[in-house]
Amino acid sequence: MVFTSAIFIFGFLPVVLAGFWLIAAAGGSARHAVLWLLLASLAFYAWWHPPHLALLLLTLSVNYAFGEVLKRYPRKAILVAGIAFNLLFIGYFKYLDFLISTVAGVTGQPLTPLNIVMPLAISFFSFQQIAYLTDTYRGQSTAPDFIEYCLFLTFFPHAIAGPLMHHRDIIPQFHARQFPHVTREDLIVGLIIFLIGFNKKVVVADSIATIANPVFDTAVASPPGAVDAWAGALAYTFQIYFDFSGYSDMAIGLARMFGLKLPINFDSPYRATSIIEFWRRWHITLSRFLRDYLYMPLGGNRQGQVKRYINLMIVMLLGGLWHGAGWTFVIWGGVHGLYLVINHAWIAIRGTLVPAALQGTPYGTLLARGLTFAAVVVAWVFFRAENIDTARALLSGMAGLNPGATALVDPAALPWLAVLLLVVWVAPNTQELMARHAPALYFENRPSSRSDSAPRAAQVDRVRAALSWRPAYWLVPFISGTVVIAALLAHARGVISTQFIYMIF
């Protein structure tokens, strides 16, 4: 049951919203609302693979118990035991088959993978619980009861692909005076953001996948030429952008319908003018987790430049492995680690990313953005490729080293890729368009960009002003009807993917 499925839009969501609103209208307590949302979230999770619900409840119970013990006895040994439990849990389900395949490949032994079915969003659950245990050990937890703890981890809008929720992001909202009251602004803003995300996923991401998939799927058998290789790599670059951006919008919109706010997780990363800035804009909550719970404990940048670069490489290699149990993900993380090392070293040596003559100019911004974007596109090849041979074939094609390559991409698709590049570089994102209505947590603290010049800031302000409106009840059926019509058309066209890209992580 994905957010774009008929069963979710026409069945699950209306029932859950109706129940929540009835609780609010009847003067029900926050406890009633939390319990209702928890039951709905567990049902949402069980829909995927019912046996995994028992595993989810097991890991929730064990981690909550560890947290309660840490509150009374904040011992490092207890924290290490709790973290070890989570790492063993995710290690068995996500990485054991990868380990078996790797050992078999190295030793030549006929080892057979166990074909373990990975629980949905196991990486997100594991990281969030590790963060909770660590904060409890530090005396920084929000001290939730078991019901609140379970909802914080399973709340269905972020259950598929994040954002990585911190307990301080969501649990205090359960105690807010207005909860579970939902205003018309919450409802309408939530519906609009959900609709924007829905169309990003269905209209753009799933459509552009038809350009990327043939190139990657046939790369080894029919190595692509330069045009096809770059078209395929760019298509996937836009596919994952609109897929993840669309999911992030839909998650924020769904939560807002219940009067709750999720943290911003995606802030136009292809506008970045450096790899450093890219990771402040892409999967923001993951970057925050890696910084706070891995990079800083390793020493961060407090022990000299060399140790800083080593720490960056360790963090990005583990971040790549977090995304998937495969060597292509490890290489992807390593490539970004190398990018970050080069970026920091260049700034340390030269003091800035772009030449002094170009600083503050449109040409300097364009140069920095173009170099950053090209580096990201190259790295995405490893992320998308099924294996190293596929990545090698794509990169060879992008370098013009595949003679006699067969044309796979329709030339008519190339202008479409150019339009998408313009959109991701220039167009205001969803959070900017809805900024008046405070759509997400931490949006006001989002990273600044060298590309946000005064003229661009003025342009964004004009767009915000033009699209700002006071929520009205008559918009509810109109927006709801638009979502329904868009869903019906998408299902009729058969363009909806069965999953979001980040679901597999």
C-alpha cells in the first residue's frame, strides 16, 4: 500500500482521517488520538507483510525496555548492548545475504544466500531507535510512554522512506495544547502539499523512469554511447529527485492533515553550489543523524584536517552501506566521501570554491552549480546500477569509450531532460511556495546557498506573495477531487510504480 495506490487514497486515508476528526470533534483526548494513529500505523505496516508486524513490535518493545533501563542506570555498557541489538537486527535482515554472497565470491565456495525478506523501512527504524537510546543515555530523551514511543517510530506518513524522525521532533507535538484539533489551514495546506508530491511521483518520476531503465538494464549487453549514457544517467538523476521529493512532500502533507509537522528532508539539492551544500539539502535528516551520531563521536573536525577527512570517508562509506546491501552503494558512498574531502581541502587551500574573479557573479554560481551537479550525476550511476559491470558500462559510455553503441533513447526525450534541469535549478520548491503556512519543521533554518542571490530571493518572495491565500472550506472538496482524479488517471495509464525508490532501504 503506497501513497499513490487506490487502496490508500480511496480506503485507508479517508478512514483514518475520519476517525481522527471524530475524536477531535467529540472532545477526545490526545491519548485517544495517539492510540488511533498508532493502530492505523500498525495496520499500514502489517499490510506489506503481516508476519513482520511481530518483528516490529519485538524491536519496539526491546528498545523501549533498554530506554527505560538507561533512564535509571545510564551505563555505557547498557547503551552498547542496545545499539548492538539494533545492529544485529538490521544486520541479519539486510546484510546477511550480502555477506554470504561476498564470501562466496571471494572464496569460491558454493554458499547459497538465504533470500531473507527484509522488513519495510528497517534502516529507518533502526537508526531512529539508536538515536533514542543514545539521547536517553545522555539524559536528553523526551521520556515518552510506550504508546507515544511506538507512534513516533511507526507514524505511517514517514514509515516508508522517512524522514528519519528524532523523538524531539514529534513526541512534544502529542502534548501540544491544540492536539488533536485540526484547523482548516492544516487540512488544506496538507492536501495541497500531498497533491504536489503525488504529481511529482506519478507524472514526473514514474514517467522519466521509462528513459533511465532501458539504458541501465541493457548496459552490459549493449553498452550505450555517449548520448544514451548521459541521457540515462540524467533521467535517473531526475527520477530519484522527483521520486524522493514527491515522497517527502506527501509525507509532510499527510502529517499536516492530522495537525502534525514532520522535519524538512529535501530542499532543492540540485541547486547546491558544492557537495558540502548538497548534503545539507539532500536527505537532510539522514545527514543530521550521520553528523550527530557518527561523525561527531568519531571526532568530527576537532583533531586536525587529516582525521577530519578520514572521518568523512568513514561516515560516507557507512552511509552508502546504509542505503543498500551492495558494493555499488558502498562505492557511491565512497565517491561522495571523496567529493567531500576534495571540497573541504580545496576550500582550506583556496579559501573558496570558485575563482575570486567569479565570486558573487552569475557565472561563478553557474560554474559551481554545474560542477556540483555533474559530480552528483556521475555518482548516481553507482547508486542505480545493479552491479559494478553495469556502472562501468555506463561510465565508459559517458566518457565516449563505447564504440558502435546502439541508440536506445528517443531524441525527443532530450528536450524534456533540459526542461527538468531548468525546473530543479530555478523553480521554487514546495516548501518555499507554502512558506507562509510553515509547512515543515526546521524550514526556517534551512541551509543558505550561494545561488540565493538578491534577485532570486526577490523572485521567490514574489511567487510566495502571488500564491499566498487564506485557507477556505470550499477548497477542500476541490483539492480532494483533484487528488482523486489524478489518482484515477494515473492508474488508468498504468504509470504508477509499485514502490518509492527509498522503500528498499
